[in-house]
Amino acid sequence: MLRQVLHAGLRTSFHALGRFVASHPVFFASAPVLLSILLGASFSRYRVEEDVESLLAPKHSLAKIEGNLVDSLFPVNRSKHALYSDLQTPGRYGRVIVTTRKGSVLDPVHLDTILKLHHRLYQMQVTVPATGVNSFNYSFSYLCLPDDKNVCIIDDIIRAMEEIQSARTSNSSVPLLRYPITQLADGRQAYIGHQLGGVQGWGPGGAARGPGTAARGEGVRSARALQLTYYLQARGGLMDRVAGQWEKAFCAELQHFAALHPKLGLYPSTSSSLRTDFQFSSVLAHQPLLASLGACGVLAVLCCSMRDCVRSKPWLGLLALLSITLSGLTAAGILNLTGATYNSTYLGIPFVMLGHGLFGSFEMLSSWRRTREDQHVKERVASVFEDVMLRFSGSTMLHLMTLGLAASPLTNMEAVRLFCRTAALAVTISYVYMLSFYSSCLVFTGYLETGYRHSCFCRRVPKPDRLDSKPAWYRCLMYTRYQDEAPMTNPPHVVVHSHAHTPNSNPPHGVGHSHADTPNSNPPHGVVHSHAHTPNSNPPHGVANTDPDPQDSHLLLGCVRRCYGDWITNTYVKPFVVLLYLVYISFGLMGFLQVTQGSDPSALVAMDTATVLYTRAQQRYFSSYSPVIGFYIYESAPYWNASVQRDLLEYTKGFQRISWLEAYLNYLSDRNQSTSQPRENFTNTLRHAFLREPQFAHFADDIIFAERGQGEEPDVAASRIFLVAKTTENKREEMSVLLDTLRRLSLTSRVRFLIFNPSFVYLDRYAAAVSSPLRHSLLAVLFLLGLSSLAVVEPLVSVWLGLTLLSVQFGVLGFMTLWGVELDCMSVLCLISALGHSADCSGPLLCGFSSGRGESRTRWVRVALERHGVPSLQTLICYGAALVPVGSVRSNLTHTLFRCLTLTAGCSALHTLAFLPTLLTFLPPSKSPGQRPDGEAQRQEVECVEMNDSTRVVDQITTV
């Protein structure tokens, strides 16, 4: 009873809202346009997000806390001897991978060319500002990070190559270059595993090993790639601007150098490359998005068209797209005024709005065509609101629930949170504009239909007697069906047949008595066939339960009514549909078990960009070893204790190491000194003997001493060790496992340590950060459906809709994995929006089926397909056409978007048009035949006198 009261109240409210909108169509049509124009003027405040790491990395993670601690203990400008390009990520830098088409980068010709490139980059200057008397020239020597001798820190491989070149020039023996740790001329050991790639070493007896198979300490026979890094300081706004200009000049110089030396391949990367290439997807998608809008507009016009030139509504298809465009412009204006920034993930928001807006527009148009044509336009619009807006508002609530919860602080991924917040705002405005702008456009086209004006040209269509004298093409263009009108001299015929139905006697749409009043029927002048319904009758107020004339039916509606509805509910087709669903679940499960996380930011940038080319070269030539991992002991520890020394050596066992502690212990052993000494002796020897040796002086960057008191030896307050692990092709997965393993070890160790690498910011808790918004949104939708089933929606409708959403999500997740899409922030955004899209498509079908009383399940499935399956099919056709141009964009982000949205549309179409119509024919809810009215007690006599003008009915005087 509560559900019936709420339904009646909501329907009455929407009926009143429809009458109000139809009474003021000019205001509701012009206000959204003016508001959009005013807010669209705010694009002067358009800003693009600069910090990509904050978007794509988990917002709250232990790795970020560890990174802040590492930067406070060992800032990059504190290093005075060596920098590891995989470990430090300063504000600005330039990096390049040099490869050879043929031969080795250590060959004399290539080596000389690479050193020449290094000197050109070292001496390159930029002018800031570009013009004016205050312009200054800045070179790398001014911007670089200096060592303790105020000389720029350069990669160790450059020093090794200069030693090789000097030896060749002087005809002396070439120093042996070992891999991955080599020894320089000053006796210092340097790790070059991240600077030399594609290495082929010398095996036992001088035999050559395969590429990348050089054992530790073996000589390098050849190398296919070389990586150089140039670190820049950015002290304040001016220096940051100068460093940015230097990065641009760096890329331009490499491009020019590559053109002069075609035998070398150069792959540059800078600190701004990821941001530029990530946002470049939006630039590439400009024209395809316009093509999507055009293709969708053409199909929307076709989907709204009929053979009858008066009852056809082609302009409503374009006006629906205009309404969606205006809502998007309004949402963008609000974002600009609030200071929000844009990023490339927002490319998915127009498709969220498109799917939801088209669904509402086609549902309203379908309901309009079921209204009685003899009603006034205001009544017809009110009837449309009463019939459609309750379902449309429910699907909007589902959209807002899924997007709103994913936009809450519970979401740990900033890109997901910003996307869902913006999409929720856009969907809300789209809903309001659909109630106002599109509904007022429906009112205007309704008046055109009432005046028998052509739906495209607004020209009044001649009556059949005048049209017969026109050419064939003109008759075809102006075809319509007038209501038969008798001459005014004839007395009005007031005999009316009426049938009153009991609460359970609602025939399905298109099925019933022969006296049904259809929108396209031709009753005699003054004769009205009316059905008086009781309060529980199914069709809404003003909506006729009738069949239009087949020749005036929409093409898709006619196909569904005469062909597809009977075929999909055929007894012999049902087993094959059930079998198809089992196959669907099987393949979905196959993909679900193979889901992988995509934490690599380069998978979200445009193709053929510097970031992608650099990443491919790095994966090809530098995948033998992991990035340099910092092992940081952030508290004072008894390093002089033998058990602590054993623990630390055990922790780092199995890694390639650059360890001050291991070198110091070997130093003591070589001098026949005990490694287990009192604290004062251990520290004194470390400071005054070990660190003053030239080959060990660089370890001073790795140790922090803390003063104890006057006259006492300071303690080692913190220190660091560099570790490198041997890796295979699954580099990121192995790094994630390594991170978890060492973190668990740090919890039980008596030495307080942490490990850090900048890539850990993307790896740490990435799977949980990405999947939690989807999980929360899905649980929120199921909770909303369960709560609404208590008072608003039929319980079985909530159950069916919940199962449908789960099935669609399961299928999309499984099939996208089989299609090669990883679970990253973009695919999760598509999965979240898929919840609302599948609810748009399947919700009205389920509501239409469950609300029917009497007749058989099969009959009501056909009715639901006619009423709600056709609008869903029209939406999916236009939506699919809009997706096609996006698939041609050369971007990894848009490819993920295209594949996920295509799967969403396909899975939703399968469930709406195949799986649900079949399963509902033999699964609950059941349809119990209602009692038929019998006898004359149920008959009513209605006397109606109609007053007609030359065109339409203007008034009715009715007595009962």
C-alpha cells in the first residue's frame, strides 16, 4: 500500500511538472541556452592539471610517506659524488637512451659520436627571457647539480667512456669495463646496470655470451644501448622556468642530432614528458569527438524518423544531442569558475552523458507516440512526464549514487575521484536540461504535429484530396494520415462504446478489445471509443494501450513487434539463448581469473610519443635489472655489533649491492682489523680512515652522523645502501612482490629500515586503490536497490536489476581482460559508469514487465520489448556509432576507453534484448490472469458531443 501511495504521489507530481513545463515552453527552452552561454564564457580560466603523479598514484600510501622521509634525510642536492637515475627524481631532468642500428655503442665510431653528443648537451645554452635587455644565457653548468668540487655530476658511464677514448687515443691498453658494477680509474666502484643496456659479456675462455647474459663482474663485449641523465636544479620560479626551457631545448637538440646521425637511435625523456604526453590524448581526440557527435546525430535523426512526415520527430534527435552538449558546456563552466583543472580522463564524461541523455530522450519520444492524439499538447506532455520521469529519475539516482560514492574521500585514486565528481555534476545538469530544454522542444514539435505541419520544414501538409494532384515525389515527401472529419452540416454522432476494466484486466499494449483507441486510428466524426480504467490499471494517465497503424510504425518498433518479439520468446529459441548466456558467463570467468593491474603510467599516454618510445626502449634494453632500490636505515643502529652486521648482510644477500657497510667491513678485514669493535673505534676508523680514501669517499653521501657530545665520537644516525635485483620480463610484478617482502621483513627486524624507489609510489596499494571505488559503487547500488524495494520499486524488480548489474559488470571485466585491457584507473572509470549505463537499458524493461497484470509472461515480455526495448536499442545504436571514431585515436588511454565502453554497450544490449526477455518468460515474477468483466453491470454509457474546427478538436462536452 505504501508503494502504491508513493507511486501515485510521484506520478501526480511529475504530471503537474509536465503541465507546468508545457505551459511555459519558451522559458524552459531559452533559460538553459542562456545559462550555457554565460558559463561557457568562463573558458578563459581553463587550466590543465600539471601534477600527473598526484592523479595516477594512490593518494594515501606508505610509499609517499617513505619518499618524504627519504627526501628529508638524503635530498638529491646533498649527493656530491654520484646520482642514480632510477632512484632520484629531482624536479627537472633530461634523459636520453642512445641505441645503435648496427654494432655496439662502445665501438670507436659510436663512442666518439656519443661523447660528442654529451659535450653538445653540456654546452647548450637557453636564453630567458627570449627577448629584452634583461635576457640571460643559461647553460647546463649553471643549472646542474654540483659535486664537492663544484663540478657538474655526470653519469659514471661517461667517465668510463672517456677513459676508454683516452686509452685508444694514446694507444695504451683499454681498461676493462665490467657489468653491472665496474671500477673507475680512481678506484671507485660504480653501478652501470641502468646506464648500459643490451650487454653481451665474455664467457669462460673468451666465449661470447648472449645479450643481457653477462655475469657479475664479467667484461663487456658489446652493448646495444646507453642511457644518459642530466639533472637540473630548480631553485625558485625563475630557475624552474629556465629548467623548463632547457628541457625543450634538450629535446630539440636531440631531434636535430638524430637527423645528422641516422645510425643512432635517440629516445629522449624529461620531467615534463609524462604530463605532456598524458594530456596530448585530449588534443588528439578533438576531431574524433566531433566525428562521434556527427555520427551520433545522423543516427539519432534516423531513429526519431517515421514515414509519416507529421508524426516523425527528426529534429528531436538533434535537439537531444544539443541538450547534452549544453549540459556539458554548463558543467565545464562551473568547473572553470570553481578553479578545477582538466585532465585526459575527462574524455569519458561525454559518453556517460550521451548514454544517459539519449536513453531519456528516446523513452520520452516513445511515450509521446503512445499518447492519444485527440488530447491537448499540454496533456500529452504531462502524460509523458507521468509515464517516463519516474523511471528516468530512478536511473539518474543510480548514476549519482555510483559516481557520488566513487567521488567521496573513500577513494584513494585522485583521477578516479575527480572524474566521478565531474561526471556526477554533468549527469545532474543533463537531467535538469532533459526536464526543461528537451521537454520544451517536445512541446514545440507537439504543436507542429497538432497543426499538421511537416516535421522537417514546418510547412502545413495538404489534405489527401489536394495531395492526390501532386507529383509522386511530393506525395511521398508529404505523406501523413489525417483524422477523418465529417462535414460541419452533419449532426454530431453521440453514440459511444465504453468498457470499464477491473483492476486486473489491463491488456498489454497492442492487445485487447477491438474498440481500442489508437493514436493513429481513424474514428468517425463524433464517435469516441473509450476505456475507463480503475485506479490500479497499468497504463498511465493519458497513455493509450493501443497499436498504431503498421504503416506509421517506426521501423525498429515494427521489427520488434512483428518479428523479434515473437522470435526471442519462441520455445525453440529459448534453449539457445540460455546456452549463449552460459557461454557468456564462462568466457567472463576466464577473463576474470586473468585480471592484471596496470600501474604503469605510460599505458595511459598517447601513442608514438616520447614517453612511449622511451619506455619501450627501456623495457627492451634495460629489463635485466630492477631500478636501483634505496635501503634506508633511518634510526641509529649498533653497526659495530657482529649480529647486526650479519643481519644487514643477510637482508641484502642476493642483490647487486653498492654498500658502504660491506665495503667498510672488507676494508677492516683487509687490514687485519676486527669488524666487531667498540663504538668509538668503529666510528673513528670510519670517519678518519675509510671515508678519506679516494675510492671510498663517495660513501660520505650515504652516511649521516649525529653529534653526541663534546669530545665523543658521533653516532651514525642514518645511512643508505643501494640494491639492484635481477629481473625478468614481468618487471613491475616482481618489484611489487619485492616491496611487500621487504616491508614484512622490516616489521620483524631489530634494525629499523625502509626501502624506496620512485616507482613504488605507483605500485604501493595500487590494486586496492583502483578496485575500491568500483567495489564501493557496486555495494552502494545494491544497497539503494534493496532500500528502494521496501517502498518504491517492486522487490523482484530490484532483485532482477541487481543481478543484471552484477552480470554486466562481470562480463565487461572478464571480456576486457581477454581483449588485453589491464585494470588501471581508466578501465575502472568505465566500469563505474557501466553500472549506470546497464541500469538505463535494463531497468525500464524490468519495470514494464513487472507492472503488467493478467495475460501471459510471454505476452508481457513482448509488450515490454515494444515499449522499452526499442528506446534502449535506439540508444545503443547511437551510442555505438559515437564510439567508433574514438577507436581511431592513437592513444593508449582512448583505446582503453573505446574497448571498455564498447564492451559495456554490447553486454548491456545482450542482457536487455536477449537474456532478460528469455529468462523472464519462465522465471519470477509470475503473471496470474485477472478476472474479466462480465455482464451489463460493468458497462458504462458515455455521451460525448465534440465541437470541431477545421483542423483539430478544441473542446469536448461529455456527460455520463
